[in-house]
Amino acid sequence: MATSSDSSIAEELERHCLSLVDRFGAGASPRAFFAPGRVNLMGAHLDYNGGPVMPTAIDRGTFVAVRLRRDRRLRIASVLDARVLEFDLDELPAVRAGRWSDYPIGVLRELCTRVPHDAPGLEILFGGNLPIGAGLSSSASICVGTAFALDRVWGIGLSRQEIVSTALAAERGFVGVQCGIMDPFAIGLARTGHILWLDCKDESSAYLPLDSAHHAIAVADSLVRRELAQGAFNERVQQCAQAFSTLRRHQPSATCLRDISREVLDRHRAELDPILARRAQHVVDEVRRTFRARDALLRGDPSGFGAEMLRAHASLRDLFEVSVPELDQLVESASACAGVLGARLTGAGFGGCVVVLLERGAEERVRARITEDYVRRFHRDPALAIFGGDSGPREVTGF
Ligand code: GLA
């Protein structure tokens, strides 16, 4: 069934296709593709530790308009950048430039080896309605959206799983980010009205229904963007690896930090630097919280689920130390409102957004409270938005 967000995505993509014609000139009609962003409700910083995560896709994301050329040239542009980048398909850049275009070029490099040598060149325009760098996974959205669009226009025939793997390989390889697997899976395997349960140890997954008739997902943007966030993220990845290399000696069967028991951590905590002990405790406890949150959802106890979100935020603030005062304020204001079930920072942290799970009907009350508190303290409007769910990457037609 088409939803109101489907029709507004279609309208925006229709305009986006007109922008492609403005940018590249007259020619064949472009095809239009959409890939969502995501919020992560539970399982914070667990993906690269082999733990379970619970993300869900949102109805904001990346727009990709594409048309084929008659030669082997590739022209790519973004609505946020006046430049057009141009290459020959046989001579794609071998070194990243540290710009947005690294993401689609990374994907192109992955897929070029899977198409015939005479595959046609392309004109591609990127855009979207997802805030960039806000913890809503704009980078995985552009990678999955590009992989999906190229697969369709070049007729490669990739499965959803292969699209996810292509996006991940591009981000880890050409772009050079040591990201976990959660984001491309959350986007590539999304199903409307469901939270994805993804076990990052064996990549098994399941869909858990979210009662969207009674509950809504809201996102408040702190508007804090940290230049150094990537470095701080990589530092957390390393700290977890270091903690694991010490603790595994006491639990030889463990293959990742997710496997370490709380008993082993407590018994050998003194062998760890105090910072590493805090990081490890967050991971070990968050694994248990995430299982409890899943159980709460399955037994129809949204309050129990929300309580785990609040505990997760406290741990991200005090033990994993990836929160900032702005995010703490948003969580505090949200949790003081009747009708709010839970709230926590989403994404890596260090700024970005807070995700709030609330009862339908409470939206305006929550918006008023969060905005009033935030404006009083930080003199900015956190622009609380209510997001619908999404069914993952797709071609949008019929306009
Ligand atoms: C970022 C990473 C994800 C995940 C989250 C933290 O969004 O891209 O892989 O590690 O942080 O849960």
C-alpha cells in the first residue's frame, strides 16, 4: 500500500530528475532511485564488537537520478556541490579525495569489475532529504543507493545481500572507514513497520514488528557536528579491540568482545586500563540490554523496551563517553514527558541526533518540551521530526 511518505518521496524524486536535466542537459529520461537512512534503537557500538543491533530505516534518505550515456564517460554531481566530476569508466580514481564523491566512486569501483567492458557510461545526480553527518547514516545510504541504482541500470542482477556487501566493501575499502556492518544492513534489508534484529557475529537477521499504529519514532537533532568524530569513532573501535585482547586470555572460547561474560570482566578488570574497562563494560552490558529489549518488544512491553534505551544512553554517556551535553539534554527533556517510552543518542555519538520512542498523540507535547528546554539552554531549535518507516532501496517510477 502506498503511504503519504511514498508520494512525497515520489514528488521529490520527480523534481530531482528535472535537476539532473538542468545539470547535464537534454538527453534520455533519467531513472530515479531512493535509499533510506536509519536510526539504531538498541545495540549501541555493538556491531564492530560482534553484538546484536536493532536498527530501523526511516523515510528520509538519498535520491539518485541516473541515465545512460552512449560512451564510457561517467559524470557525477550532487545538488550540494556546484562541480561536476567526470571520468572514464576505465580510469576511475584510485585514491580517495576526502569528499562526498568518494562514496559513489567506491561503489563504482566495486561494480565496474562485474559489468562487461563495453557497459555504457552514466550521468548521476545525488541529492536527498537526510541530514548529513547527523548519525542517521547518510554515508551508508549513499553507498547502498548507488549500488542499487547501478545494479538496475546496468542490469547486473545483484541480490539485496550483495548490494549490502558492495556498499560495505566500498566504505571500508576505497573510503577507508573501519565501520561496522549495521548501517548498510539496516538500509539494505529494511522492512516497513519492523525493527531489524541483526546479530553482527554471524550476520543472521530477523524482523521484529514495531506497533506503528500506537508508537512513533521521533528524531531531535542537536545540530552539533564534530569534525573529529571519525577519529574518536576509530579510537573506540581500537579500545574495544585492546580490551578484548586482554580479556580473551581468560575466556579462550570468546571470538569477540560480545562473548566476554560480565563475570570475566569483573574478575579481571584490574588488568585493564580504567578507560578500557569502562568501554568493555558498556559493550558487555549493552549486549544484555539489547537481548532484554528484544524480549520486551516480543512480549508487547514497549515501556520495558524504552527503559533499556534510557539505560543505553546513560552507559554511552558515562562508560563509552560518546555523548555531549546537548544530547544528554535532549534525552533528559524527552524522558521527562508523559508518553515517551525511551530516548538515546543514535549513530556513533559526539553530536548528531537523539532518537525518541513515543506514544502516538504525545508528539506535540514532546516537541514543545524538548524545544523549550533546548532553546533556553543552547539557543537553538533541535527541530524534532517524526519519521515514518521505510522498505529499503528501490526504484521510484510513475511520475
Ligand atoms: C556508526 C557506525 C556504525 C555503528 C554506530 C554505533 O554509526 O557507522 O557501524 O558502529 O556508529 O552503534
